Amino acid sequence: MSAEHEHEHEKPQPKVPGKGPLVSLTRKTAAHEGRKHFLAVVSKDEAERTWRAALEPAPLEGESVAIEAALGRVLAEDVKAPVDLPPFDRAVVDGFAVLASDTFSADESKPVRLRVAGKALAAGDSGEGGVVQAGTTLEVATGAPLPRGANAVVMVENVEREEGAVLISRAAVPGDGIQQAGSDVRSGEVVFRRGDRLGARETGVLAGLGLGSTACVRRPRVAVISTGDELRAPGEGPLALGQIFDANARIVCDIVRENGCEAVYLGISRDREDELTAILERARSHDAIVLSGGTSKGAGDRTYQLVDRLGKPGILVHGVAVKPGKPTVLAAWGRKPVVVLPGFPSSAAVTFSVFVKPVLRILAGLDAESASERREASLAVTFPAGQGRHEYVLCHLVKKPGGDLVAWPILKGSGSIAAFAQADGWLEVSGSRDRAERGERFPVTLLRAGERLADLVVCGSTCPLLDRLLSLVREKHGFRSNLIAVGSRAGLEAVSRGEADIAPVHLLENEEPARAAGVELVRGYGRSTGIVARNGLLASISPPGAGALEWLVRARERGLRLANRNAGSGTRSLIDSLLERAALGAKAVDPSAWRTSFPGYDATARSQEGALAQVASGKADFTCAIESRARDAGLVFLGACLERFDFAIPPDRRELSPVKAFLEVLAGEAFRKEIEGRPGFELAGSVLA
């Protein structure tokens, strides 16, 4: 391994057709036998462009990997949740399950007395037989299933026990102390996308979903070779004069491993043609070949000559205008990367990081670029935080026009598995605070140092087809997306403030809210939406052919229980509209009171999956949802309308490359086929049928 020579006086060699900017002088000539001058120095950009054009690097093929071996691997396919998480409504505190309205008048001076209706429920109990009715309660432990009829859990600290009863000294609201089924992860949801790298957070989610294996990009096998008569392997004993220990192999192997590849060290080759040829032939079966030493023009440096001779197109670049690292050799055998690094360790490390590491990361399915570890961001919403404890709040990071960052807190609660995996970072709130205010600036610690933020921020409602649409954007254009599920109205507010690029909405009156928010509404597709109930229940309430409104009137007469949705969601708007119209059909004196007094109206679920889980488990009798979700849940569907699922976009975001890519895919043939191939979806839809 000769020392690195920086011959600034060398003149570039003339270009030869088929060889790029370089001349291959490996053929022997009488004048230059044994001394072949390859150096033809080019700029860093030209060197990189020439090499990449020949390699056309892309992620390797996928392979099935057991979850226990998947840490650090890159997904080759989207991962969809096979089950809801949690699979049932559960208590997240020790306490007593109640009907929240029974506690509204409770305070310390005048507690509410409720009768205990049965035995306590522990984590792991089936919950069968446990029913909470007005005036009654059941004790539940953290993790226990929520009994039918209950819509809140009062913490045990706010309860005083009596014989057969309890005294409750603090009012509860629906949803207190519980985590609803499907509120963390919904069945069929794309939890991770192709190209995502699996860390401990992600593998924990996969394990929580019951997945034993997943499809990952095959790790590139990189052959690492050191060359030079002067090299000794570390640990081989004292050095003779003129010898050095081989540090380059250790540096290169470890950088290779740090970047998602498998390093295969093939050892040290002496500066003899037969030995070098043999070791290079062994390296052919690998996905990339990295050598160090033998890039310069000394008489003993034969490596670059053999690289050019043993594979085509051979050497593409020999000499780059960088320091250190000028004698670097960039070559290819077919589309296999072959690089010869300078001999000095510092030159080898810098050159490898600049040129080789990005290519290997692409082969491994990783992003070629990196990001900094800490950012400062303003808070998107006000939320309770601190309250006596120093708090770390997981958040999404969104870049506004002009570059300012906005942090969206992920408030799924301590029972969430997916929140940690979905977050970009966390912000810290002092324990002396009671809440964090919208607009406050916080330092945000990135959870995954070295990876950029999402290119496209989508904030609003969710849909199975939207998941597929974002996956197509990733596949076709390479843009990473961040889907923040906050509901249609909150999404409109976010895009109007410049805190998101796109808001998916399906409000019945979606034209007017979009105009009020000052955003453009782009037509998406139609979704068949209606009443969803367990098998047999729909037909038993009304005769065949009856519409949704008539069914609701009869359901009210029979006392059937509704699994309602949260205020601000598009489905809640639909439910309210259908109930109001059903009340008019029933000639109710006060349609609004008829609607709000419907059994279960105040027991809201934060997602369609949560509402469907209530129906499937028997805790509610029906809900409203899209047809595809009903089919996935194994429930019966009665169509009520074909709603529009559209996309609100601020005018100043329309020309951004990720947004343009989204709109291109939305209007493209591939997505059109996705719509046509799925029951319950159409290319366009009116507001109400």
C-alpha cells in the first residue's frame, strides 16, 4: 500500500468513447510498462454524477425476516395491522366504571352514591356479564375490559367505599380513564410504510400486533479488502520496520454496519497480481466491493489496474478534486459498486462517507441524507401538561412556509403502542406548568437522529384508500408522508394556519368550511357510508328495502344503542344529519332533543374502528361507518349516502413538489384502478343520496 500522492501538476487525460472522462491504460506499452497513469481529476459533483449514472442504485429485493432479527432492517413492503389495538375498550386506571352522566353533580362536599352491581373486573377477564346501568357501577383494574353501558372510569382515589356501594367525589366526562378499541391502531391501518427503518419502537409495535416476521430489504453484503505488503492485521504481534497495522478495514467494516449493510472482511492481499486477482474473484458474489490502498501511481499499486481489467465498465473515475481523497477510484462491474479508497485512514474514512456510504444506504433501502438532532418548534395546540411532573411529550414536526417548525403533540395516552413509533421527537414541559400553550416555542429532541422530516404533511381525516394513496406517492416519487389523524374540522384549521400541506375532509357541508378556511378543495372520491350493525340486527328491525332513516326510527323505538363518533369528525356530522332527518320523519316535536337523547349518543369513539369494535363486541348495537370498514369488521351494512372524501390545500402549497406529486398520483391511472377495485368506493360522489 503506497502513500497517497496528490499530483496537482498532472494533466487530465483525453476522453475516450465508452469510458467517460477516463482513459484505461492497463494494456502494456513499451514506454510505460508497470507504471499506468489513470489520474484524471474531476470535480466531486462530476465524480458522483458519473458513478451514480452507471450504478443506478436502488434498494435490493425483499426477504422475510423474523421479528427478533428485524432490528435496524428496512421494510420492503407496507405493514398493515392485522388486529385492532387495543382489541377492546379497556380501563387505563384502577377505579370504578360508570355512566358519566351519573357523576356530573359529584364533588367533595356532596358525593354521588352508586350501587356496586357485581364483582370486580381484572386485566385478562372476559368482561362477559358485566353491565353498568344508571345508578350502578363496577370496579375495574387497569387493563380490564370496560363493562357494557359504562363510558368512563373514575379513579379509585376519588372513590370512598361503602357496603355494596361507593361514594364518588369527582365528576367524570365520557372517555375518562378508558382507552377505546382501535384508538391506538386500527385493523387494516398501514402502521409502517415501505422504506421505513425498524428500530426498537417499530419492532415493539410489530410484536404487539402479533406479527412473527415481516418483509425487509435484503441487507447488502459488502466485501471489504485491504491491500499492501506493509499491512499487518491487528493483534498479529510487534511490527517490523516499514509495517503498519491495518486500520482501514476496521473503519470501513464498522461504517458499513452502521449504515444497514453486512460487512464481509476478506482479509489483506499482498501487492501480487495472482493474490489480488484471487481475492477479487471471491468478492464477485457480493453486492459491493470496497478496497483500500492501491489507488496511486506507484510501481507497487496494482489494485486499480485489476479493477479495470476484471469487470466492465470498469473504472469510471480515478481522481477527485477533494482533500483528502484525491486518488479515489470509483468503478462498476455491471451495476455493482466497486471502489478503491486511498490508503491513509483519514482519507479512506472521508472518501467512504462522501461517496460510498450514500450508495450503500440506497441499496439497503435507507435515506441517503441525514438530519440534525434538535430543532426548535412552536406548539400547534394547547394541551394539559406538566401538572407537577416534568413531562416528555411525543410530537410530530411540521415545517411551515418560511421554514419555521410546528410541533403537533401526540396525545394518545400512556396505553398507546404506536405513538412512540409515529413521533418525530419529543418536547419537554416543566412540572411547574399546568399546560402548554399554542404558539409557545419548545426545543424538540429528534427520536431518530440523521433522518429528515416528512416531505408531505397530511392532517385531517383518515381512510384506507388514503393510506394506499400515500404509499403510491412514496413508491412513485420518493416523498415520505406524515399522516396526522385529527378529524376533518381540525385538519381544515391546520391547513388554514399553514401547519399542514393537505387536509383530507369528508364533512357533509365541506364546500362552505373550506371556503371559510381560505383553502382550495380538490375533488377526491366517493365513499359508501351508512348504518353498520351485527349480522341479523338490520333485517330484524325493519323490512327488506327500508331505508336508513326508517331503520333509525324503528331502532329508536326498540331502544337500540348507538356507538357515536367524536365531535368535529366527518362521521359525526353524518350521524347528526341522519338522526335529525329521521326525527323529522318520525314527526318528533323537537328533532334536536330526539337526536341527542338517542341511546348511546354521548358515548363517543375517536375512530370508526373504535365504534365498530363496540358494535362487534355487543357494547353497542349499531354505528355509522364506511362500507369497506364494515366489511373488514365482518358486520352488516345499510347504505345511507355516498359521501365525498376530498382534499383541502392552501393556495401557497399547491406548487410544492410533494403536493404536486400527491395530486399527480390522485389523478393517475394507478390510483383510479385502486378505487375501481374496492367495493364501497367510487370515482366521484354527491353529498347526500
